[in-house]
Amino acid sequence: MDLETLLSFEWGIMMPEFIILGVLTVITLLDLFMPRKQNRKILGWIGFVGILAAIVSLAGLLDKDVTAILYDTFRLDAFAKAFKLILLCGAGFVMLLAISYEPKEGMKEYRGEFFYLFLAALLGAMIMTSSGDLITLYVGLELLSISSYILAGIRKTNLQSNESAMKYVVNGSLSSAITLFGMSYVFGLTGTTNLAEMRNVLMAINDSQQVYLLVIAFLMIFVGLSFKIAAAPYHMWAPDVYQGAPTPVTAFLSVVSKAAGFALIVRIILSIFASAATNGPGSPSILVDMEHYIAFIAAATMIIGNVVALRQKNIKRLFAYSSVAHAGYLLVAVAALSLFMFDSLWFYLVAYLFMNMGAFAIIQVVTEKSDSEDLSHFAGLYKRAPWLAVAMGVLVLSLAGIPGTAGFIGKLNIITGALVREQANYVLVGIMIATTVVSYVYYFRILAQVFFKPAPEGKENERIKIPVTTGIVILICVVASVLFGIFPNLAFDFLQNQFYEFGDFLQ
């Protein structure tokens, strides 16, 4: 590739990625040369400013038409822009939580590492959303995954954190290998790694043996990616990792990493398997044929996540199983394969971003104060910190899907999308409604502790100090959860104005 060819590419569409990469490099060098005794929180603020700059850069690209560079390996389309917006906003919240995070054993020795590893994980997630080629998809996936493994175990003197990192590495490596093996089947059948070229080849496939191999490839890719989004029965790593990881990392895994996982699922599954027919051109696609498998995984995820959450006493483990359940709700939208799938997924991920990130911000404040993650330490929170308790109440009600909150609108969109098709999956929708009702039990148990249980002995008059950065996250998340619940058109109008070609990666 000569210099003239390199200069001919429209590099401006990668500006958000370049900003994150540049800030990541600067933070790494500053951490290397700063005196050991100097506070590293300044590096977090530099990272936060870099994320804001990337959001501004992305906003300037919202009106840009679909553009591909580097031989269609990197694409800027409406799908990529929509998911990058979620990733960057979530990353900004996590960075604010990380700046104020102070575990008992301290963060002095490795706070700098935390910030640049986090930005590396964010960069990998952003690359995943814009990839038009299996190679760049996998590179982005591994950049996200490897950085996440280290972040989960970054509390080096904490045995629980070390254990969570080990389990995450083993399960994550296994899932990556399964995904890569499935990708190799598709490459072998098409002779290319480019998603657009794969789609063109698979549209003409009519050999039953090749279709059989594609079904195997679909199963392996979907199973591998199910690990990444913590879908049952591949969720076994989530509770331990969520419990052992630092709270900002747990928030990152539950929101940003999950959003990236769903972006990857939609892009790779629909790009490849939506065009491959089961019995030759003109017949139903493999994706339609495998719809019942996706529905089964969605149902199992919702049931296991909500039922097992009922017995959890550790607040982070409880939210881990809650996260599993929400992955199941999102898979209902994928299984429906309706025209509203993109809108439903995007809105629910936006709602989930605010309600879950705000809840983890409150969890961080309370657990640091009590030095325990037991649910009982939330008892009497209304007496000790009334505004914090009210904020927790709003966010938990949104997670439960109570009317008037963004969570309710998100669930309603998914249910509506699943019912408007010709062959509506009433069983799957019924399971979603039933498991949502089950979730009320453990969500309301949190509210019972916060509002109705007396505070632990000796802590009745204890006041909880909220760091400024954490308070900002909580305030924004509460306001957004209520605002999008009462005025959902604010999000949908923005969606229609900016992302009217949400499925343009299929073009």
C-alpha cells in the first residue's frame, strides 16, 4: 500500500478512535514518568476529557453518509454511530466512578494502569462496532477482552479480585476460541474475511453440506458471543467476576462490554447468516431457521438470571444475575427478528446504561462506607442519606420495569416488537413478562432494605458523603431514567433523525 493510497482514505471517520488512542498513549507515558508519590487521579481527568472530545467528534459525524475505508474493513454507518454513542457515554460515567473509587487496600500503586487499560478496552469496543471484516472484528474483541481480564484483577492484593480475574480469563479465552473456530468455518466456505463479500457469496449457496457447515458455524459463533454477554447457560463467570472486580469495572462489564457484545452479535450474525438460505436462493435464511435456538437461549437466560437472583445476599452478585436477566430481555429482541429490532435494542441499551450505571454508582458509595457488599448494609439508607435512597429507589424501579421509567418503555418496545410479526412468539413474550414479575421480588427486597429496615446498630446517625464525580453520575442517571420513561419520544425522535438507516450495514 503506497503513500498516495494511504492519503486517499477518509481518515476523519476514525477520529473518535484516534482521540481515544491518543489520550491512551499520553496517559501511559505520563504514568510512566510521573513520580510514584504523585496522585494519579489527574490521569483519570485527562481520560475523561478525551472521552468527551471523542463524543464531540462523533456528534460531528452523525450526519455523514455511510463511509468505508481500508478496503471496507472499517465502516462508519448509522449502526456504528448509534452504538459508539452508548459506549462513549457509558465510558464517561465509568471514568468518573473510577476517579472517586477508593477501596480499602487503596489504588495508589495501580490507578494509572486502571485508566489506560480502561481506555484500551473502550477502543476495542469501538473498533468492534465499526468493523466490516472478521479480522478487525476479532482484533477489537480481543483488545476489549484482554484489557477487561486485567481490569477485573487489578486489585492485586485482593484474593477475591485475583480469583475473579482467573475465572474470567479461562472462560473468556474459551469463548474467544469457540468464536474464532466458528469464524474459520465461514472463511473456509466463502474464501474471504470481508463481511460484505461473505454476504454476496452466501446469497448463492445451495449445497446442503455447505448449509450444514454454516449452521455449525452459526452455533459456535453464537455460543462464543453468548459468553461475552453473559447469556445462560454461558453466564457462570459473571457472578464471581462482578463480585471480585472493582466496582467501576463491574459497571463497565455490565453496561459497556455488554453493549459491545450485542453490537457484535447483530453485526456479524445479520451480516453473514441473514443472507444464507437453508435450501438455496429464495428459501428462508439460516438465521430464520435458527430463530428457535436464539429464543431458547433468551428464555433460559431470563429464567436462570431472575430465579437465581432471588437467593443472592451480596449486592454485586445480585446485580450480576440481574445483568444476566437483562441480557435475556435483549435476546428476545434479537430472536424476534422484527423491523423494530434495532430500535428496541438501542433504546433498551440506552435505558440500561442509565439505570444500571446509576445503581452501581450508589453501590460504590455504600460499599466503600460500610466496607461490605452485603445487602443488609443498605438497611436504613433512607435515614442516613435520603437523596441517595430516593435515587436508588428510582433506578431500581426502572430496572424492574415499573411504568413511568425508561426500563418500562424499553421492555414494552421489546414485547411489542416480538408481537407485531406474523408468527409472534407468544411463549417467549409470556416468559419475559413472567420473569419480569419474578424480578420484582429481589428488586423490591433492595427497596425494603433501603426504606423500611432499620440501620445497623451504631450507624443510625451515620452520614454518607457522596464524592462529587459519583454524585454527578447518579444525578444524570436518575434524571435520564425518569425523562426517557415519561418522554420516550425524546430518544425515538433522535433515533429517527440521526439513525434512520439503522440497518445500513446490510447494504
